[in-house]
Amino acid sequence: MGKASFYANKFAGRTMADGAPMDPHGDNAASKTLPLGTTAKVTNLETGKSAVVTIHDRGPYVPGRIVDLSPDTAREIGISHRKGVALVVVAPIAVPQPDGGVKLGAAAHEALATTVTKAIRDASIDTRTVQR
């Protein structure tokens, strides 16, 4: 748990630590502790809104902040330009390993359940008829 902020507009298009350009509309994020390529769920504790991000960059370099988000992702979870910072929880979903494998993180099972539920709903399947 810690504070999240978002990239300033001046960083749009600049190269991030993994070599990709910063996309203000993408799911990119920066973390000093999670490995590059990690997929994580970021939840704003004030709004309860969450988004899935991919760690492409290092930072933030402001004391007390644990993640920088793209401007669109920040807005999605309720961080406005007016406030600029929010208390969040960052829960890894998939963490790349040095051997090329992937380790499932704390939020992996929740993300899978959400994906399956959404797929069933989108397919208009009557969930009462699905065998467990």
C-alpha cells in the first residue's frame, strides 16, 4: 500500500526503461520494486476502482509514492488532475522470472475469475446451467 501518481504530459512518447514509448492512453506504469513486464492490479482505496497495468518503467522518484500510472489509467481509477495522488494497493498478477517463466502473483486468481465471469456474461450463458 502506498501513494500513486501519474505521468505528466511532457513524458508522452518518451522512452521508458523497457524501451517502449510512454503511451498516455495505455496501461503502462512505473515501479521501483516490481520487475519490468509485471502485470498488476492497482486499486484506489478511496474510490474502490481498479485497473490492470503493465510495469514498463522505473519510478516514481518522489518519496512515499509506489507507482506512477498513465494519465488514462489514473483517471480510470479516480485520480484526477486536481488531486493528483491517491492511496492505492498494487497486487501483482503475473511476474516475469529470470529463467523466462512467469510466477503468478496474489491477484492472479481474482483476475482469472473476473475474466471467466465476464466471458460467460458476454457469451450470454445462463450461469445457473453451468456445472461446477
